[in-house]
Amino acid sequence: MSIPPFLQRISDTVWEIPTSYKHGMRVPARIFATAKLLQEMDAGVFDQVTNVAMLPGIIHYAYCMPDGHWGYGFPIGGVAVMDPDHGVISPGGIGFDINCGMRLILTNLTYEEVKPRVRELVDRLFARVPAGVGTSGFINIKQDEFRRMVEKGARWCVKNHFGTEEDLKNTEEEGCTPGADASKVSQKAVERGYRQIGTLGSGNHYLEIQIAKPENVFNRELAEAFGITIPNQVLLMFHCGSRGFGHQIATDYLQIFLKAMTSKYGITVPDRELACAPFRSPEGQDYFAAMKCAINMSFANRQVILHRIREVFADVFHRDPQDMGMRQVYDVAHNTAKLERHRIDGEWKNVLVHRKGATRAFGPGMEGIPEAYMKAGQPVIIGGSMESGSYLLAGVETGHSAFFSTAHGSGRTMSRAQAKKKFRGRELQQQMEARGNYVRTASYSGLAEEAGAAYKNIDDVVDAAERAGLSKRVVRLVPIGNVKG
């Protein structure tokens, strides 16, 4: 595919679609990508990002990150910043899997120590961290307690001995977004979510054992600041979200917004998937409070999974997790809308930042990142496909060009249906094991959907984000064991 003529090249990694491209655009659209990545993007990305540029109250640009691909309403990789007093909030700009995110865990173990036990570790993790569609976890709480939990997030977990205070310090928002109100959540959402704490789910969710090889460390100083100090150090990374709970909240409020948007507020949008409401409206505030419950549920979900990982490693190595250096690097979200303070036209202003398949990437010294990382910048965890490896990045000062946002993963180039037709899950599993990556999966068809060839090249995505000044490479992490939803 050639580069569409309506795209104006701003630099090697920044492209702009002017407001003249489509009637109703309030701001231009900006896409961060190399020419190669741009040509891999489906036409739906350009249509969706320019539709986002029509939303009331949008500031500066509608953005798309280098991993951008077609999504629901917004492109996945979409970022939109709204004036909270005059703009809207849109579930399509957050996603159905609210606070789908990444968590990265250090160990002081080396590949040489772990290699003989990879199969046992993966088998035990597969048993201890349920994966797949509709799975239930081992946390047995009643629905009323679940409602309390989603207001407290990972803090509820630590209070109930599923983690440490240090885990909270190294989690975005310290594991609890304030303002969550469970009374704004439907009973159906609670019924879908209260048994799912401590589960991976399906799709592109996974839990990996990874290695930081010396040749894959791009910035030694930053790597050491984040705790990566040993050659062939073993880390664990996992990716999951708010499961059926977040999905139901998004579904519920999309219906509410579709009814109120035009009849009550006179808002029209080019695509019903961009259903929205004024942020300050009763409907907008109710959704914001319910969405925060899903954010907190997801933080709690990942906190319990971390606890289970520590249990498995303790059982296998007969050592205390603290003894094995099992410390959290960071937990970062990539499907949220958050009120943040940013400098706009020389003034500090509160804005509502939608990040849909995009990751917050605060630079050094910014309020909201752990004290330990103030000089380094916020750790940013970018998941690749299960075949390619993943990255740890750092936020940078130049990230203000996109309100300190960066990519969240590789980004699909092939639909799930196409991938299932092209690949066979069992064969893929065998091929990966032959290459030194032992995989357990809840579904062979689900495994086929996640084949490496169905995704963009993670190295290209990370390189584009770095060249665009959105984030900085720290270390590339190579998988040796994988639990797949």
C-alpha cells in the first residue's frame, strides 16, 4: 500500500491529516509512524482518527500511535485530549477492556538457573492463573465485597495479604484511582466480574517468563535504575484487564450515551461507536465513576496474579520470593480516560486524556511517577507478540508532543479471523517450543489468533516511538515460557 495523498509529512515519524480532509474535523489528526509502519496501517485507522477529530472539546490533535490499527470507535493506539468543561467522554476512546495493562516483575534469577525448570514453572502458572474465556479465579468473595474492592483496587489486595506496599508504589495511581463509585455500576457487571479476580482472560492476554540478554540492553543506566542489573536476568511480564466487568460497564454506558447524546445534548457524531456525553453531565460523570471501578478491578486482578506468580516460584525453587528478588518494576494501564495536568500554550491546565491502546509515558520529574523513577522517567511496558519479545521503555521530556503517550504493543496487521485461517495453534505451539519458548494455552484457536505474523514488527514500533520523541528504549525482553489465554 502506498502512503495516502491526504497525509502531510511533518517529519520522518510524524504525519498529519488536515481539517480540510473531512467536513466537521475540529482539529487535525496526527499519526506517529515511519513510512513502513504507515503503509501497514489499514484504511480504517485514517477514517477513525479523523472521526475522533470531530468530537466536541478536543484539544490540539487526534493522535494515533505507531502500533495503530482499526478498533471500536477510536483506532487502537488512539489518544484524544478533551477540555473537561466543554468536551466529552467516550467509551470508544477507552475500550471495552478498561485498564487492560501490563505488569513487569524482576527476579535475581538467571536464565541458566531457570532453564531446567521452565516447563514446570509454566505448567504451574497455567494451573494457578486461570486463562481463557469465562474463567473464574480462586478469590472467593461475595458481590458486596467485590463492590467494595472495586472502589479500593490493589489496596484491597494488599490489605488482604495479596501483595506489599512496595507493589502499590510501583503501580500507576498506586493501584487505586480515586473517585470510583460502585453504585454507578450495574448488577450485571458485578455478576460478570466478581469471580474473575486473578485471571488472565483470552485474546492477546498472556503471562511470560522472559530474559534480559546483555546484547538487548539499549540503555544500561536506565536498565539499572529499573532493576535490571544481571546478565541474562529473568523477568516476568503479564498483560490482562478488567475482564467481563469492564466490558459490561462499557456496554451499559454506550447504550445510555446513545440515547442521551442527540436528544438531550444535541451532539452528533459520524460513527455511533463514538457515542459520548459531555464530561460534566450527569451521564458523563456516572460513566467516569463506573469506569474508575473497572480501572481498580484491573489493578486488583493483576495484583492477585502477581501474588500467584510469587507462590509458584516459591514452590518450585523452595525459596522466599523476596530472596529471589521478586520485585515489581511497574504496572501501567493502556485503556483509560484520566484527568491530568498538562502545559498547553504556556499555561498549566486540567484536561481529560483518553488513551485507547496507548500507554501513559511521563517524563523525568513529572508528578505521578514513583520517587525511585523521578530521574529515569516512568517505566513503560510494551508487549510484543508471543513470538517476538517485548520492551521496557522510559518516558521522556519530549513526550509533551502527544501529552506523554506512547504505543502499547505491536499492533495487529491481520484480523483474528484471518489469523485463524492462516495458522494452526498446535503447530505454532510446537514451533515455538522448538525455538526455546514453551507455551501452554487455553485454546489452540486462540493461540493461532496471536501468531507473531499477525502483528507489526515490535522493533519497528518501538523504534518509531523513540524517533518521534514519545519514549526511549531501555531493554528488549525475550520470551522463554508463556501462558496464553
